[in-house]
Amino acid sequence: MLTSLTLMDVQNLENGALAAVAGADSADEIERVRVEYLGRKSELKLALRDVRDRESGMALNTLRERLETAIDGREQELRRAELDRQLTQDVLDVTLPGEERRLGSLHPTTLTRRIVEDAFLGLGYEVIDDREVETVHYNFDQLAFPPAHPSRSHRDTFFIDPVRLLRTETSPSQIHVMEGKKPPIYMVSLGRVYRRDAPDATHFPIFHQFEGLAVDRDIKLADLKGTLRHVMRALFGDERQVRFRTHYFPFTEPSIEPDVSCPICDMRGCRMCKYTGWIELGGAGMVNPQVFVNVGIDPEEWTGFAFGCGIERAAQLRHGISEIRPFWENDLRVLRQF
Amino acid sequence: MRVPLSWLGDYVDLDIPLDDLAARLDTSTAVVAGIEHHGVSDDDGNLGLFRVGRVLEAKKHPNADRLQLCVVDVGESEPYQIVCGAWNFGTGATVAVALPGATLPGGLVLERRKLRGEESAGMILSEQELELGQDHTGIIVLDDGEPGTPLGDVLPLQDVVLDLEITGNRPDLLSVYGVAREVAALFRLDLASPPGRDPAPVGNELVDVTIEDFDGCPRYIGRLLRDVRIGPSPLWLRARLDAAGMRPISNVVDATNYVMLGLGNPLHAFDQTTLAGGKIVVRRARPGEKLRTLDGVERDLDPSDLMIADAERSIALAGIMGGEDTEISDQTTEVLLEAANFEPTGLWRTSERMRLRTEGSNRWEKGVDPYLAEQAAAWATELIVSLTGARFVGHTDAKGVLPERPVVRFRPEQASAFLGLEVAAEEQEDILTRLGNERRDGEYVVPTWRARDLVREVDLIEEVARFHLADVPFTLPVRREMYGRLDRAQRVRRRVEDTLASLGFSEVYTPSLVEQDRDERALRLQEPITVELALLRTELLPSLVETARRNAEVGNAPVALFEVARAYLPRGDAELPDERVRVAGVAEGGFLHVKGVVQALLRSLHADASWSRAQHPLLHPGKAAETEAGVVGELHPALLAGVWGAFELDLEELAGAARDPVPYEDVITYPAIHQDIAVSVGEDVEVGALVDAARSAAGPLLREARVFDVYRGEQVGPGKKSAAIHLTFQSPERTLTDEEAAELRGRIVTALAEDFGAELRA
Ligand SMILES: [Zn+2]
């Protein structure tokens, strides 16, 4: 049986200890409570030292564990409360700027190029980046440009010699792809093109274009309209409307020109859309059967559509840049906005 | 093509709201680039202030020698006193008057005011003030008219001009009548017969025309007119030419221009008396032949140029421009009128070679209907006879075989399928018929004015399409067997762009055309538009340096730029260049800074590179390194003030070196052993060589060897340096023992000692 502590004493000791733990309201006090009830000279320790029977030992050890748990728990509470109290004094002006991490920027032409690439990847098109120095054969002849088409002129096109020139549109890459494989073909080609425009605020003789081509069985004019609307919406927002006008390009028949509802003013009228609510953007059409014949595709079996659009022009509309100049000036004050 | 609506209204009843007309043309026919209100505005009764007036009295202004003081009856109870600066009229003249309060076409509002002490109430008008023509030398003197008559009743005071952008396939629309025909088809209107009634000739004189080259000139109608009196054209004609954008010259020339604008067939008039032998020969130019054209330029002719000649010499560049010697002058009394047809391609080549483009060549090069010449000749003859009092005394029509009208198979169901829109067969037939095609069984006979454009079924489908463009639905192709993805090079390009942007670089786009290039074989444009854009660059760095300089100059620090673009490396003379996609960058900071950027770039691609010393004209001679993909270095100090780093790397090489997918290595299961060594070596030993030697000595168990410090000082001694190298040994298969690591380290130390005389310091 218990020797120095009776059962009643154990109960009292526990009650007293727990009351002391609950009453302790600082780290120092809880430490005093620990010494008083669990220290080397505490009643419990002395009793434990004197214990002889297993039963008493177990009871006292259980009490010790309970007291330790209670004291540790209270100590943690108190330390946490103390920390919280200290932290109320540790206040920083959180509106101060964070440490500078220098980030660069991607050019708006690249940002727009990627939107176009991703839109067409989603439609299952392959992305092509093709050569820029071309031949008259690929830039004009294979694309069914009539012999007297103004684009063949030295006034409009940069020639290196009578055979070699800087491509005037990305379409030669369509010819390369069609010569290289059988339909079905779904491709979009992106890159630099060259026209002999004198540089000014709104013109530069070099610009970027994206140009797509789909060749398959039963491709319809309606498919072209739907595809162009998809791309316009990817570029300018899902609420854009698209309309079409008749046009003429040598490599398409019929040819159409898309207009997109002005993304700057949402058709209320602004400088960008010349107060018409519509923006002329790119050209398109059903592939001229002569082009198919030129590359050895049977126009009775396959039909297709093609479309093209300036990337800077699309970027202008996305960001509201009224001039071409900033695209080639590369002023960091401008570039860092993007 | 500028189309005055007053003129268009001669051929088709324009009872259509202007906006509808423009919108319909814009959708189905040609871009409407502008709608221009020409002449006097009719807002707020403005037109009522323009009247016919009679000059009751005209005398010199008492205080000004150059002014006339006029009293003018404008149909009101009291006449108006108007001061006028012109002297080409006098008492009794019928004139055009604008009253006080009137707004002139230029925007000027007239007020009563005093001029040199005399009141002037309104203005006696000249052509220029009414935008009727360029003549401002005198006021308009009208034929008789009742004072007070609205001026709009006797003069074309206002007009609306549609500015249409006619596409190359529709030369038939480069004429007012052609546009009228299109409008009639679009709106189901009646169309007047083509303008011009041929007057009966009053003689049967010989017009000597010989066509030597029917390929270039399938047809030549020549007409002889005598007793021509050259003078200015009447106001109505000048006003129409002016509204259509052509400058009036003289009655004969104006008549030919008017017919060209009206029907689309360019004409020419020669002074018959200047033609040697009085004859016309259509032939190619002779070797060495020259011609001074109307613009005063002496032109060297090529034997491929089609010429109009007389018995001795060339007198006109066929279809493009007449010659100075034979042009109509004030003294001309005999006119040879040319209404011909010229083949487009050859004419275009001549116009292109001579850099000479005219209203005429613009039409010919697109292909003019050869059947049009007859009507054009008739109308021009009618006009010249009526305007100049000439006698039409001779006619000839020389022609080769003119082309038949094309017959084109057409299946309405095919058209519906092609459009993705069901259009009833009757509706399709109606459209095609309204456009002048004649149905014959399952085929259509195309009108002569569309014979070049409508030759295949798809061309007729286009005609249906443009009438129903807005009705075609929006669908996507029912795709088969195609999948889209970026290829490896494209993924690497995006990765490179993103990494450099994350490292603080801003992307730029610089012109691929430059003023000069290091490579003297760089491709040169035949006709650059400016000297700055003349050569295809063989490297990107010079453009980036220039861009960096401009940014530094305006204080855009810190400057860090990169570009991904092509370099055009010349190959053989006739060959296309090798186009290499490169990434180049320029940034403030020294060699190690920029090399750190390139290392980060390589790490982002999981690509390895070994570097060796390089020489590059744009880079510091002692601080430039190269690897297979390109160069990195400090910019040559002569190029830019301050210390700058630069690199230019081939993207395809980078893509080749990139590890994708990255092979997994177990670096967790068996711990790595880290050791540092420091060795002293001669100053000329490159640390890269130490690392390479360490690698080959230790083999694959040396996972990493990185130089982390280079020290020079007394403890090392003169001419020497100490390199501290961090070594990491690790095996993916087992735990390395300390003994193994010590052995590997020993091998490295031995190798460094043997290869470089390195002494171990720690
Ligand atoms: Zn707008």
C-alpha cells in the first residue's frame, strides 16, 4: 500500500497541482509550479523515491505524467501568448515596396504571335517558321499571281536580283508545305515579311504576318468564316463580332477581307476604327484551284482556305498602339510596359 | 476610282440611301475608302444663298486700282454692291454670286464688310471657290440667265464622290459606267445603254493604221477629225473631271479623259499634222530608239516596248504615255483619235521598267475589254465634234482575232456546297444573269468585260458568294488526321525568350535590313528604300548595340536587351542564303555577368557547353569566349561607353544541345561527398582547363567540379594564382566510401600536377 501518501493525499495533490497550473499566468510561474510539484524535493518525487509496491508506483507515475502534460501544455500556451504580445510591437510598414527583382519583358509582337500560335495549336494546326529570302517562283508564280500584278513590281517588292526577293507575305511557306506532303494540311506560318513602304509613323517596310492554310475534303467558305472568327476572338475577346467583305487576292478565289468589331471602343467609334466601329484586318479566301494544280494537289478532290494578317497590326489593336513606330524603336520605357 | 454620284446617276437611277449604296458596294464589290461631299454644302438653306446675278454696273474701285466695284442684281428688290478682284467681265455680265451668310466649300463664311472704304455684300465667284475647277484667273461668266435663279440650277454646285478601291481583277469597275452596271446588278435596277452615239462621218478620208504586232495590240481604231478648235472645256465637263480627280487640260484631251473615266478605255489624241507620213504604225521599239514623253523625260526604249509610231519614228509609249512631239497644242486643228486595245503583260513590263504609271497604264495592265474600243471611239468622237466643232472625216478599225466570250460550266449545287450555304438555283441564276452572264444549258457565257476574270466554275461561285457573304454561316472544318504541336525548336525558342525575360532582359525587334555588315558578301537589295535598310544582316549584335546605345542615351538604365531573329548567311551567287535563327543580347555589366546570363540560359535548356577563348571584332580582345552555339563576351570598349556584355547564339545549335526530356538521376538514395581543393598554377592556366582535367581524371563519379575562388597574392607567389575547386563525388548505385573519395581526389591532384604543374595548397 501507499506509504507516505495516501490515496486521498494523491487526489488532493493532483487537485492542488492542477489549480496551480491553471493559475500560473507567466513562464516564471509555471516554472515555479513545475519545481514545486515535480522538482527533486517535491512531495511526489519524494514519495516516488520511497515507493515499494508496484501498484503505488504505477499510480504515482501516472500522476506524474498527467502533471507533466498539464504543465507542458500550460507552458506552451503561455509562451505563445507571450510571443503574440511581443509581435504586437513588431510592426512593419507593409506598404513599403518589396525588394527589387529585375524582370525583363517580351515584345508585344511576341506576345501576339504566341496567342495566334496557341489558338491554332488548339485547332490542330502545325506552326511553321519558314525562310524569308524567297524566289519569284515561290513568292509569286506558284501562288498564281498574274504576270502584271503590282506586287511583282520593284516599287512594291525588295528584289536581290531578278530571281531572289524578300518574301512579301508568308504564303510561300504554304507552297513549301503543300509540295512536301499530301493533304489534309492544317498549318499556320508566322514570320517577317517585306514590302517597299517608306518608313513613317504608321508604316515600316518590315513586319510580321501570320498566315494559315487548311486543305481537306469538303472545306467550305463557312469553315473559313468560323475559323477566322475563332482567331479574332482569341486575339480580341470572345465578344468580338466579325464580318466579311469581297476582295481580291491572286491565290484565293473567292477572296474576302474580315472586319472585326473594334476592340478599342467596342463599336462606339474611336480614332482606331475611324469612327466606323469596324477594323479591317487581314485577308482570306478559298484556295485558288490554280495554286493546287501548281503544287500537284487535285482541286476536284481537295478544297481549302487560306488567310493572313499582320501581327503588329493585331498587337496594335490588342494594346491600343496607334503607330507602328514603337514596334521598331525598342525604347525600354515602352517595352517595360509589357 | 473616284465616282461622282451625279455622273453615276446618268446611267442608273440612284434612288437608294447613300449609306446603303456604300455598304453594299463595300461588302460585295470594292472597299469604299471614302465618301466625299464635294462642293457647296446644302445645310441650313446655304444653297439658297448662291444665285445667278447680273452686273448692272462695274467700275474701278475709287480707292484701289486692282478692284472693281460692282452693282449686281440677284433677283431681289435692291441690287447688291460687291467688290471684286477680277476683270474678266463688265457691265451686263451674268455671274455667279454668293450672298452674305453663305458658306463656301472651303468653309469660309461670307460677311458684309468694307473693302477699302466701300461695302461689299457677298462675292462674285470663281471656279476655284466653288471647287468646280482650278481656274482662279477670273470669275465665272455664265451664259444668259435670269437674275435670282438658284445657282445650283445652272452649275453643278455639289456632288458626292465615292472613293472605291478597285481590285486588280475588276478593271471593268475602273469606269463610272462599269460601277453603274455593278450597282444595277446589286440593287436590281435598270441600266442605261452605254454612253456615246457615234456621229456620222462627213468624209471618207483614209486613216492609215498598220498593226505589226497583234499580240501587243489586238485592235486599233483610228479616227480623223479636222477643223478642231482647241479651247477650254465647258464647266460641266471640267467639274466632273475635277470631281473624279483629273485635271482639266483642253477640250480634246478632256474629252479623251472623260471617256476613259466613263467607260474604262484609255484613249489618246495626236496632232495629225505632226505625224510623219500621216500614218500610225503599232510596232515594237527599234534598238537604240528614244522617245521624249509628255512629261518631258527622254526615254531609252527597249525592243520589247510596244510603241505607236508614224512612218519614221516612235511617237507614243503604247497605252502608257504620248510623246511630246505629237501632243495636242493650242494650235492643233487636225486630230487623230486613238481608241485601241493593248495586251496587259508587256505593257506592264514597260511601265515597270520605266517606273512610269499613268491612269492609262493602270487600266491596261489589268486587262481592258477589247470590245470596248468601238464604244469609246464613238463617244469620244461625239464629244470632240460637239465641243470643238470638228468634222469627223475618217475612220479605220484595224484588228486581229478578238477573243471569244468564255463559256463556263456551272453547277448550283456545287456552289451551295462550296459556300456551306444553301442558295436556291433560281437565285443563283438570277445573280449571274444580272451580272451579264447568259445561261446556255448547264453553262454560262461570260460578258466580254469580265472575260479575263470569269473562266472557271469557281469564278462564277465567287459571284454568288459575294452577293450572299453575310448569309454564309460560321463553322469549323470537320477535321481528319491532324494534330497541332510546337516542335522542339519552337519550344526552345519560347523557353529562351521566357528565360531571358525572367533574367531582366527586354525583348526587342530590330530590322533585318542594315546599312552595313561585316560580311562583304551580305545580300544587297537592288533598290533599297533608304540607305539604312540596304543589306540583309549576317549577325544580330550590331543592331542590338545600336539599340542599347539609343536607350542608354535617353537614360533608360539599366539596359538589358535581347532579340530572337534570323541572320542571313550568303552562300553561292544565285543561291538562297542560309537563314539561321539566332538569339542575341546586350546588357550592362562585365564578362562574368553576361556569361552568367548565358549559363543560366543554357541551364534552363539543360544544355552543356564548353568554352574557349575567342576573337570577335565587336568584343573585347581579351574577354570573349565561344562555344559551338556562338559567342559571349564583353563588348569592345570602343563601341559603347561603360562596361557591357554581349552574346549571340544559334538557336538550332542550342536546341540540339538541349536535353529534352531531362534524364532522371538518383541523387537522393546514396549521399554525395563534398570536398574542396585549392591548387596554385601559372597565371596563364585557364580554370576551365583545370576542371576539364579533373573530370577526365575522376570519371563519372565526379558529379560536379566548380571553381569558386581564384586568389592571387604573396602566399601564392608572383606569376601564379590559386584556384579553389569544389568537388562533389556521387554514385547513383551505391554509397561512396571516404576511401574511394580520397582516391578520386588523389587522382585529380595528380593529374593537375602532371598537366599544369599544379601544387596542392589545401
Ligand atoms: Zn473603335
